[in-house]
Amino acid sequence: MKKCLENTRTEILRDIINWVNDPSPSAPCILWLHGQAGRGKSAIAHTVASWLKDMGGLGSCFCFARDRQVERREEKMLTSIARDLAGQYPAFRRALGHVLAEDHTLKTTPDLLQQWQKLILEPLR
């Protein structure tokens, strides 16, 4: 697993950990880590995911890899996240089951917006 070297990227890691622990209702619900290739996004994401897993708070972690584009990983992103959340949270699993019972094509549709709304947001409500 890629991780940040000790005592590196401390500012961004501290910012992310502060965001994770922010109890404010106005805190953003999603953090989208982005930037140019080779800037350490994967190492940062894996470091945070490892910390969250150790703390018992990791819902899901999904990373893209340029060397695995053949696998069409972007098409599996939201279904993978939904599966991970369903595996950890029984209420989410039941709600996701109802959504999929109504429309099983959500698992394979290329419409990411529809998957986001139906596989993630709707079960979370």
C-alpha cells in the first residue's frame, strides 16, 4: 500500500483529519482529493484510509490507477463504494437492497450521476 513517508505532507494530512473530525453540520460531506499526476494524491489517500481503518471509521476507499485503465475502474467506483457501505451498515444494506430491487440495472449503468443518486444518496437518506 502506498503511504506518505513519516513527517511528510503533514499540512494536508492535518487538514483532512480535521475535516474528518469536524462535527459541524455545515462541514462538507465529501472531500474530493485532486491534482496533477505524480503529486502524491494516492499516498495521501492511502495514508488517510489507513488511519481511518485503524480508528474504525473507514466507510470505503476507492482509488484510480493510470496503469489499470484497461479494467475500466471508473465504472466500478460507485458500485464498489455502495458495496463497502452495505457491508458495514445494516440500515444502508437494507435501503440499498430496496433500491436495487426496484432497478437492478443500476449495477451496470454507465450513468454515474444516476448511480450516485440511487446507490449512494438515496440509501443514505
